[in-house]
Amino acid sequence: METSQLAAVLQLSSPSLPIGGYSYSQGLEAAIDLGLVADETSALRWIRQQLECVLMPCEAPVWLLLFDSWHAGDWAGVSHWNQWFMATRETRELRQETEQMGWSLVKLATELAWGETGARERLLGLANVALPTAHAYAAWALGLARRDGLAAYLFTWLENQMMAALKAVPLGQMAGQRIVDQLRHSIPAVCDGAVERAAAYPPRIHTLAPQLAILSSRHETQYSRLFRS
């Protein structure tokens, strides 16, 4: 990877990127409330299962298909996979999360003039923009290789989950770093699985995560909470 591309990856995966990722736990807070996550070991297990059983079979291959569509100028493909991802959000808060973060990243990419004018206009023309759609656009516009962009997406998700666990379990800083240190080694395998699923015809994608959907539904009416999802 060239130094300029590395710098772009670091910018795109920085926790200071103003898209609101710190506001969401993606069901983790509800799992903590029910006692499913209570310490470092159970937090590690929860985040690993999310990474390998939720992101790898669905969100990651959809990100790749969106990246390929942006790269090819396939606007119909962009619209299709954006709508598909929106339709698979099982709860109101999960849909609101991807819409809010997606739109924030669209605004950032527009303000910084990432990518070609025509492509930015296509991005702005989408009625609702999912986070994978906006992130795949940003990675393509910044000239990243598809796998590097996907790794940045997964690492950002991992770091946000770790930070949510630090606040809500709560965990210490070293516990959080141990979680990241263990799970970052899983990212290459998740990328491999996503590439294989995206390359199949039709793409081998599924979103079967009933416990996550139930927890997200419960979280919408949770009595006391720190996070928006």
C-alpha cells in the first residue's frame, strides 16, 4: 500500500470521523442489560460472534458489492444493494443507525469533495443512504483497494464495539485493547469469507441473527440506556 493510501485508510477508520459511531452499541447495551455480557470474556465472545456471524455473511459482502458498483459506474447496482441493505434492517433503531451514519458520511464526503462530481451527485441522489453504501463510496473515491477499504470498515466497527463495552459493561482500557488485539487477527478471515460470498452468483448473503434482532427491539424501549442502538 502506498503511503497516501495508508493515510486515507487511517482517516477513514479514525474514531474522530464525525459520523456518530460512538452513539451506537448495535444491541450490545441490551445484551449487557440482560446479563448476556458482563465481563471481558463475554464481551469478547459477543463481539466475535457479531463479526463472524453477522458482518461476515451479510454486511461485509454487501460492502464489496457496493464498492464494485461504484467502481464500475453501475448506478443501478448501487441503488439495488443500498435498498437491499435497508430492507434487511430488522428494527427501527438499526435502520435509523445506518441512515444517520450513512448520511453523515455522505455530508463529509461532499464537503471534502471526495470522488468525481458525477459520482457525488449519484450519492446525493439516493433517497436514503446506508452506511455501507456511503463507506464503500468513500473508500472508492479515496482510491483504496477494495479489500483495504473493507478492512477499514470492519476495524472501525470493531473499535466502536470495544468502546461501547468499555462504557456500558464497564471494562478497563487494557481489557478493551486485549479484545481489539485478539479480534483484529480475525479481520483477514472475515474479508476472505466476504470476498467469496460476494463473488458467488447469486451472492451468498444472509442476515439470520434472531437474537440480535430481539435485543435491538428490546433496546428501543429499554428503561435506561447510554446508546441510541
